[in-house]
Amino acid sequence: MSRLVVATPDKAQTTVEGLYRDLERRIAASPPGLCPVDLAASFLKLCRAQTCGKCVPCRVGLAQLEKLLEDVLEHRATLQTLDLIEKTARVIVSTADCAIGWEAAGMVLRGVRGFREDYVEHIVNGRCTCSLNQPVPCVALCPAGVDIPGYIALIAAGRYADAVRLIRKDNPFPASCGYVCEHPCEARCRRNMIDDSVNIRGLKRFAADHAGTVPVPERAPATGKRVAVIGAGPGGLSAAYYLSLMGHSVTVYEKQPLPGGMLRYGIPSYRLPREKLQADIDAILSAGVELKTGAEVGRALPIADLTREYDAVYIAIGAHSDKKLGIPGEESEGVVSAVEMLREIGNGKNPDFSGRSVAVIGGGNVAMDVARSAVRLGASRVGIVYRRRQKDMTALPEEVEGAVGEGCEVLSLHAPSRIESDENGNVSALWLRPQIIGKVDSAGRPSPRNADVGELRFPCDLIVVAIGQSIEYGPFAEFGVPVSRGAIQVKNSARIENVANLFAGGDCASGPATVIRAIAAGKVAAANIDNYLGFNHEITADVEIPQANLSDRPPCGRVNLTDRAACERKSDFDAIEYGMTLEEAMQESSRCLRCDHFGYGIFKGGRIAKW
């Protein structure tokens, strides 16, 4: 018999690994809205099956914890049981010998503290408070609630104009979102259980690119009510569009010379071609929306006047102010904000960065936009400074990869400490403090701290700060609009408590967020303003969805959109991303499992045809 052997996985181990992968895919594709108590019990059982059983807390404690959770789910528990669950979990966390034990109990403990009301509802009333109204994961995860399986089925049938009509029922920016949406809908796509999520954003772009000019629905009869919208960004224009379709007279006031908000002044044209954005805006204005640009509400046009002249006012000003670094030398000549730089580009005033060395501070999508724009403006060197690891960046991975491919350097784990300037006060270098990654913070990301090494000098003559944005709420606060932590305080209905006809939503209420979240906020505001004005108009698409195809869905690779070659695209602001071909769109749309028809879609929730 051999003294040592080469370890190779046997058939049983290979099968077990396959089962693990199947389980991971099921977790990745699980829809939101599941019963949190049931989910906690399921994870506890999984963890308990993996323990070695040597220590009492795991061997005995986890078994007792599992039994207590089953008592809650089977309506055998009392409120004293809830206290016992918390106490047992706390003891296991404190005494378990390995990570499996304390993490399993810690998960239950966090649940008891985080959704205690769900436990109480199970115990007292024998029911779950989590109502599974929309079991289709992609629809549930879309902030605007777009009927994604419906428009994918329409694309598969070649009905692109109908697909755009269906999208516009919940999102009046189909073309723009086809280019820049962060597609949260793809995160839990059930296709993950087979291979990979459907390329939903790519299909939306295909529909918008091939639908031609699609007229908007007819307006409802005029109501005689007047609504003012402050801000012509995606949130403000979305609210204006739906309110106008409902028959109200809507006027949008925009401070900048052109509408679009951060879609125009925050996203470069290489990501969102201006003709695509303009097509969406033209469609919205064709619904009867009146637009007044160059109108700054607050100084020359007091908000008090608007609240008197209009029956309702919606504030959707976005986050267009920059945040400061708070380090020495920040007032030097050559330190600019990302908002300022992108606004100039949005107005068609491209600065000349030829031969300049640029440092971009930040790790979000805005930082990537600034860095990649600097390359296109002629910068000889562009460095992206980020205090965390590259994998911790909040920017989309494809945006980071695109920036690196175009020649940008990523200086991760480096925090800016001070700015050096020459005798004329111009920026000459950015000094960086190297970081070391540390403990995980409350948001789930490892926190960096200063490393025990010297500072690093990054020579540059331009520094762009892209660490976040804030809102200009001064005039609104003076009027009496409640503001806290830099955001307007509103209810989840978009109502502002102390002014009856005043509403707010989007970035100015939630803080800087995504385009689709601003659109969703505009949709919510439109519905609630309509109710406030004494109406209950319905927004429908009146599009017949094709029946589900009963053919097999064998495993099939996902069609990803491709970019122009880096050496070509970095020299201009033309669109960098190629759309799908007809063949690719047909194949990708055929991968949809039609969750709106099969499984949960039959029994619970189903299609929301109107709102």
C-alpha cells in the first residue's frame, strides 16, 4: 500500500460539489419577498448540517434553536419563545468554537433584532407580514416595476414598438435606460439556476433602437388642474409625463439651458448618446408637457409663488452640488469637482486636457465617467485614487474595466492626504497615504486604515473630486421645507408634511441614487399627486402579451454587449457599446423562462397591467 497518494475527487465528492453549485444558483435566483423567518430557519438547517458537532453550542444549541424556529412557523410558540430564541442565539454566538456555529446563531440573532415584528406576527396571528405580491424576481427588483417578461416576449415576437409602449407604462425613458440603467432586475433572474441571467438591459436597448418613433398614448380629458415640476431630470420628467397623460396641465422648470438633468450633465455621451436621450425627452414633451429652461426656482422664482399659482408642486432637483475633500491645499488652482467638469461637457464646452496629468478621487460610476472623459480630452496620464480595494469600488465592474482598458491607472488603497501647489497656487501633486484593509464595517465592506509606511507623491496638474454629490436645498429650507442630513424629508408617498400641495422625490429626498430609482420616484409622485388633486386616473399600455412558448429552455450562454476597441473609442465621445444584432436578440429573448406565466406567476401576484 502506498504511503501517500494523490488526492483526486471521487464520484461522490464530484456530485456533492455539483449539488453545492446547484444550491448557490438557487440562492442567487431566489426572489425578494420571501418569509424572513422561514428563510432564517432554512439557512440555520443548512449551517447545522455542516458543523463538526464537537462543541456543545453547535451540537446541542443549534438543534434547540432550529426546534424553536419550527415552533414559530408551526404556530406552537409564545412571546416567551421569542425571548428564548434571542437568549439561546446570544449564548451560542458567545461560546461556539468555530465560525459555523457563531455565524449560524448570529444570523438568527440579527433576524430577531432586525425583523422582530415578523416573528411576533407569526406567533400572535399565525401569519407572515411579508406579502408576496410580485413573485417575478426581475419585476420585483425593478424600482419602477417595469413588466420585463412582457416586453422580452414582445421582442421575441418582433413587436418592438409594442415593447416600447409596455416599457413606457412604468418608465418613460426606454432608450436612455437601455444604455445606462444599472439593471438591478438581472440580480435575481431565475435563469441563474440554469446558466446566467438574461441580458435585460441589452434587450431593452435593442427594442428602443429598432422600434422607430413610437407615439405616446392619448391624454385623458383635461382636468383643469395645474402642476409645477421643479427639475427636468429623469425623476421630474417622469412625473410630468404621467401627470400630463392623466389630463393635468404640467409645467417643468429647469435651471440648466437643456433638459435631462444628470442624464445630460452627469453621464458622458460615449455612454448615453445625446440623440437617444433627446428622443426620450421629445416623447415626454409630446404628451403635452410644457418646459421652461433657464428658470432657477428659489431666487428669481420663489417657491412660495409656485405653491400659490399651482394646485401641486413636485420638487425633483437632483443632487448637483459637489462634496469637499477636507484636506490641506483643496483651494489650489486646478482642483475641480466632477459635477462641474461633467456639466461643462454636457453643455458642449469640452475642456482641453492635452498633455495634462489628472488625478481623479473616488470609486463610483461618476469617477469612472470623469476619468474616461479626461482620457478623451487628451490627458497624458489619468490616475483613479481610491482608499479601498478595487473590488470594493461602487462603480459597475464593466465601468472599471473600461477605464483600465483605456489607459487609466487605478491607485487602490490610497487615501488623499494633502494637495501640493507651486508658487503660483497651481496644483503640482497629490500626496497619498497608503492604506491597509481591515475589519468589515456595518455595510459589509472591509474598512481601510492608514498603513505604517510613508506617503506617496502623485505628480499632477489637475485634480477632479468625485466623492459624492449633495443638493442645493437652501431656498427650500428657507421656505419651510423640512431638511435633515442634506436631504428633503418626505413620506414614502412623496408628500411633504407641512405644505399641503408640495411633494418631493428622487435624489433630493433619498440622496444620490440611480436613474431608474429617480424614475420610480417620479412615477410614485405622479400617482399620489393625482390622488391629492381628487382623481384616480389609471396608466395602462393596452398591449397584448404573447403567450408563453412551451419549448425547452436548454442551457445557453448569455449574449453580452461588446465595446469598440479601446484604442479607437478613447479618442472620441461616440457611443462605445455595440447593440445586439437581430440574431443575438432573438437568442437572448428566447432564454427568458417566462416567470410571469409559469410557477409563482400563476398562483400569486401575476401581471400588473395598470397602476
